[in-house]
Amino acid sequence: MRQLKLALPSALGVALLASVACAAELTVATGDGGLYPQVLREQLDRFEAETGHSVTILPAPISGTETFAQFRLWLANGSPDVDVYLLSDEWVPQLADHFLDLSQAAGDALDAHFPPLVEGQTIDGRLVGMPLFADAPALFYRTDLLEKYDKPVPETWVELEATATEIMEVERAAGNEDLWGFVFQGNAYEGLTCDALEWVASNGGGRIIEADGSISINNPQAVAAIERAAGWVGTITPEGVLGYKEEESRGVWQVGKAVFMRNWPYAYALGNSADSPIKDLFDVAPLPKGEAEGAQSAATLASRATAASKYSRNPDAAIELALFLAAPEQQKQNAIRLAYLPTIEALYDDEEVAAAQPIIPRWKEIFLTAVWRPAAVTKTRYNEVSSMFWTAVHDTLSGRGSAAENLELLEVDLTELKGEGW
């Protein structure tokens, strides 16, 4: 285990660039919601006090798909109005040419981060983004309901279905008529790509497109996984899930109307907030797996990184800000206040982090089974690949064709797209 040196970088010391000669007016663009904008503003206030720069937050759409489209538009136009972007990992290969290389300015600070996350931000030898926080989803479950019915935390999807069905039916008969068994992200957007990749990978169905570029999605294990998920809709899952993104599913969960939920770490802190109806009544575990021998839980790995636009009017200050936001002090605050997962390994052993968010040290177990979306192999075509995948899955969940039919058509479309080059 590498040891975290909290003096690295110190304030804006060795790992940051020297202060610019005059104050700069900067803008940081983020599509992250929840409590993060409030915490980000506090961090920017510190940055302004230390540097003399001023920083404005430019909110983008909360939907990842819409945020990407907005970021791509600004960058394609060479807009100088945004200096620092908060990027999701799957966007990096597609947008890399628009950002400055942070490697020299970051220096030894990179050594504190998980190497795979640094590698994921490095394109053609250039450090496009500085890792800010990591994401991997978990199975959220109601501890009070599982204890009430003497049920273990499900380890397979079949067990989840059975437990969700039993608890939901008994609770509804007792008057809890709005309770559902399981909620997830079923809208036709990037979030569904993440959910469905987990269903497929945990059932031995591959990663949609493998690291060597081969198209693997049309196989019996993948078909079975998507068909199983389609069977949840209207039974243990409300039909409205077809329009749910993260916040919609969290909304159902947090008012106490679901036994299980698939969601990201941010939902943990919000679920335990002072006014939450389910405060102290839930916990998390790795997502379930399929029934096949050797099947493993799969959690879609995601990350955020700070990136400095090459179109910035103040490139040195933009780099300064990008590195500041990803530094240990800010990552520790994100962990304590928001339960965001650090990209700095030693923070998982930090006593203050563990005391404030006991769940964070346990998230290492979930990271062990994390899977990447096929962004690196498909590069600039990833957005099209993902859209094709989530459309095929959403059609199946909605009853528009079977999984076998829709994945066969998806394979044809992906083969055609691959022929055009990615």
C-alpha cells in the first residue's frame, strides 16, 4: 500500500504550477448533481482565497448523455468560455484532443492515485484528466426488511428476485401497497448501458465489445440476462422504471418504497441524511451475479476527472485549478461529505474518512469486480456503440422484441459500424 503524503501537493505547492502573475477569471463545467455543486463551491472559495483567481460554476445537464453532448459542442466550437471540465471516463478517448497535457504539472502527485485510473486518463502518452473520484455501483438493500423476514443479502439475481417478490407481496398485503422489490436505471440513456453491462457480464455474457475489438454481445448468456431483467418490469419493478435515471430510482428508494436498489455511491450519503425516511435502515453489498459456475458480480467502473481546456484564455490557471480540485484535501472532503470514492488509495485507510463514511473502506470489495465500458476500444465511436446497446436493451425491457431478436440486430449494427472504423 502506498502511503499518502498529505503535503503532496501542499496547498498549491510543488505539484501545482506557480501562481500566475495576475488573477484570472475561470469557469468550471460540471454535470454532477446532488450535493456536489455545494461542496465544489466551498472548494472553489478556498482556491480563490489562495490564488486570487475567481471561479464560476457552469452547470451542465445532469443526464450524462446530455452533458456529453453539451461538452462536445462547446469543445468543437473551441469555446474559451469554459476553462476546466469535469469529465466522465468514457468521454476521455473521444474528447482528448481538446485538453491540455497535465502530466508535467501533476508530477509526483500521480503516484498517490490508483494506477488504472491514471491509465484511463492517459491518451497517446498525454494525461488528459486528473482523477477526481471513482464510481462503482452497489446493491442497496433495506436492512430492516431483510431482518424482519430473516432473509440474507442476495448473492445472485435469482435470489434477489425471490426475496424481492416475497417481501413485496407480504408487505403489500399488510398495507404497504406502494412497495416495490427492486429499482434501477431503465431509461434509454448511458445509465442503462451501465446497468445492462452488469447484468450481461455477471451472467458470463462478456463486455459487449471485448478488448481485442471483437463483438461479443450476441450470445446465449447475454440474451438470458436481458430477458431476466425484462421479466422484472411490472413484477418486482414498476413499469415507470423505463423512464428512471439515477435520481428517479433514488427517489422511490429514499422514501422507503423499494426493498433493493442499484445505484452509485452518492445515494448512500443522501439516504443517510438527517431528513431521510430510511436513515440507518439500509446497507450496501456487491451487485448479484448469475447462476453459472464461475459467475462473478460485475459493477460498471466509472470515474470523474478534471481536464483543462486548450481553448482557455488562462491555460496556466486552468491547469492550476484542475490539479487543485483533484488534490488530497478536496478528495477527502468529497469522501467525508458526499461518500464519493477517492482515486487516492491511501484515503481508503484514512481514519477520518472511515469514521464519517464507514462504507468507503468496504467499497474496495466492489472495485475488485469492476468492469469497464468498451470506450477505450471504440474510441470516438463509443457514444454510437452505447446508444445502440441501450436502445436494444430498452426495446427488450419495453416489450418491443425479445432479447434474442434485439441482440442479433445489435450485432449486425455494431458490425457495420466497426466496418466504418473505430
